[in-house]
Amino acid sequence: MPLKIYNTLTRKKEEFIPLKKGEVGMYVCGPTVYNYIHIGNARPFIIFEVVRRFLKFKGYKVKYIQNLTDIDDKMINKAKELKITVSELAEKFIQEYFIDADSLNIERADVHPRATEHIKEIIELVKGLEEKGYAYEIDGDVFFDVSKFKGYGKLSGQNIEELKEGARVEVDERKKESIDFALWKRAKEGEPSWESPWGEGRPGWHIECSAMSMKYLGKSFDIHTGGSDLIFPHHENEIAQSEAYTNQQFVRYWMHNGYLCLNNQKMSKSLGNIMKVRDISQKYKGEIIRYFILSAHYRSPFNFSEEQLQQAESSLQRLNNTIFNVKHLLKQGKFRKSKDKNDELILEKRKENEQKFIEAMDDDFNTPVALSRLFSFAREVNIYLNSPGTKNKEVLEKILKYYQELAGEILGILEDFDQEESFEQEIKKLIEEREEARKESNWVESDQIRDKLREKGILLEDTPEGVRWKRIK
């Protein structure tokens, strides 16, 4: 089954065929670094990082760019409020962003370009648009002339005549049409500015992404992503200015995620209905938050609730218990060399579930269905682990590899079991103490230790081969 992606531009699922065989250029609209990110901001960062992971799993060489917007109106206003420079504000919240991203197991992009470090490229692009007749200057401000670009509105499906009435755009009577947008803004007192052919000024928001994406990925590239709130005007304007400049198709596949809502209302800083990643991660591990985000299809609106996070925690714990028990058996080092019918059956189930996992991801990255295959296989694994007798090492390793690749490398939700070494040592010590109590016929102490282990989520099984234990919660 070929990989299919829902393309916002064509409004249908399309087979993914990259411009260069075996290579993918991918640009993700990153944060405007004026505050801590909230869970709604994090949704696209997690989702499209999983897209990158899956593309790499499929064998593609992926060049992944995520920008950092470090100059715009929000940055300027926030810096004034805090009485610091825009540069100081940017440095602070770029670092804070990476702290939050790391807590969510979000892998770094190949390049994180900053707008202020690409002023030269931005000026070249604006100048080129002006020379081609797509831009005009008024008193140091440069605007894009939307009427000159025939394809305007093709991404969002917006009607240009309706837009001309000024809906959702800044009103400026100097512009030729209300829908014309700023490419370069004349400097205002107290604001950061750079020298340009039009005088001191700073870039408009939309031009930044065009300049940076084309610098690192070329004039035309494969995938551009972001939240659905960026379709218009941001991505619509990116297409217009980029294609006007190059006379080439800017992006092949446009991907947009649905809103994350709080009480059925879009989560946003302007509405004040946000849940910061920094606060949530104090209570829930990164893999739990990732699981929660991936439990809904990326294009669907999704409602945030504490109850759903708790459900995610519980579900992931069940999955991690199964994986932990497999790792525990491998550490014990007691194996059967030959394979029996149970071994052959579990390997068959592994192949079947892996195939269905990949099919789900090939179908426009359907992570809820992909997650279901992890649990479907876990049920089969638990049956296999609870069957009598020692296990085959190769079979256990293949079970573990299934989860390392699919849950770990692709979805990024696998628990870091290396951090559990101290926990395991504690369990072994308690089991040894219980064995000593049993030898001395101290049944009260033995039962107390068993109860203590159960409270820690450990179930003991006394077998002819000795004490076996596994995690149950």
C-alpha cells in the first residue's frame, strides 16, 4: 500500500511522490517565541515530528526544517511589557521552547532558522517581488499586490471579492486593496529594525517562512505543515509570494492539523484558555502527553481534558507493563533453544500487527488505528508470556524489537526502561528478603513483603523453577 497524504491544496488524499527519489524536504511552522508553548501549540510539533519519523522508517532521507519566529508584533509588544529587548525575549523563550520540546520527546529539526538571522534573504525576496511587479512601496512599507497573483485563494478556498471587504485582514487605506499584505514594515520608534532599500524596517510575518524554507529546501519542496489556523492568511500568502517570485509550484503537499480545544473552544493565548506544556509535564511524562495527542487523528478537532490524559496514562502503563515483562525475561537469561507452536503463533501475530500498523500510518498517518495495533499485539504477547515453560530468546527479542521500532522510533511513546534499573534492584532485594523469611518460616513477614510488592505493581508467582515476577500496573 503506498503512502497517502491528505493535501489541503487539493482537498483529497494523494499518493506521496517526492520531488527527488528517496528524499523528502519538509518545513514545519514553528513557534513565535514570546511565551511558553501550550498543549495546543505542541500538537502540530508532535504530529509532524511523527510524520518525519515514519518517513525515515520508510527509508526516506528527510531534511526537516522548523523555524523560530523571533520578530513580529507579538514579540515587540511582549518585550515592551517586560521592559526587555526583543532579542532578550527571543533568547529566553527559544531556550524555554526547547526545554518543553525535549520533555515531549520531540526530536530537534535539522535546522531551526531564526527570522532575524535571515534578513538578507528576506530583503532579496521582497526586492525580487518588487522588480517583478508583484509588490509596491508606500512610505517605507512594502505590500504584496494580491490582484497580480491569479492563484490567490487556492489553498484556503477563499473568495477574493469577499476578502476585499476587509474581513480578517488589517485595514490600511494606503493599500491598493484591503487584502494586500505587508512584506516589509517601516521602522517605528523603539522597534528593532534593519537597513533596506526602502529604509529602516523589519520583515512582515509571512515573508519570513518563504525566505527560510526556500533557502534550506529549494524553490519547490515536498511537505509544508502547520495548524489549520495558518491556512489563511499565512500559508495562502506564502504560496502567493513564493510562486510569484519563482514561477514554480512552491509546495507539493500541504498538511494541517485540527484545533486542540478546551471546553470545545479553540485553545489560544488570546482567549486565555490555555494549558501550558510546562504545567502539564509536571504531572504527566512526555510519552503520556504524546500518546494523548496521537490518540486522535491529526486532522480532527480534539478536546483537551484531564480525564483523557489520565486515560492515556492508564493505557500507556498497560502497554509498558507488557514490554517491561518481555525485557525482564530477557534479563533473566533462561531460554529454550527450540521453537514450539506458541513461538510460531506469536511471530505470526507480530507480522500481522506490524503490517496493519504500517497500513494505518500509510493512510494519512492514522495514529489512532496504529496505536490500536500496539495493544492488539500486547494482548497476544501477554497470552504468550503467561503460557507455561521458558521462552525462546529470539522470539522475545523480536517482540521487543516490534515495540522499539513502532512505539519507540516512530511514535516516540516508549518508556525509557534504562531509568528503571534502580526500581528493578529494589524489587529483587524485596524478593530476596521474602525468600529469607520463607526459609525461616516467617510467613507473616513473607506475606507483608508480597503485599508491599503488589502495592508497587509487582505480582509474584512461586513456580518449581523459583520465584517469577511481573508488572501488573
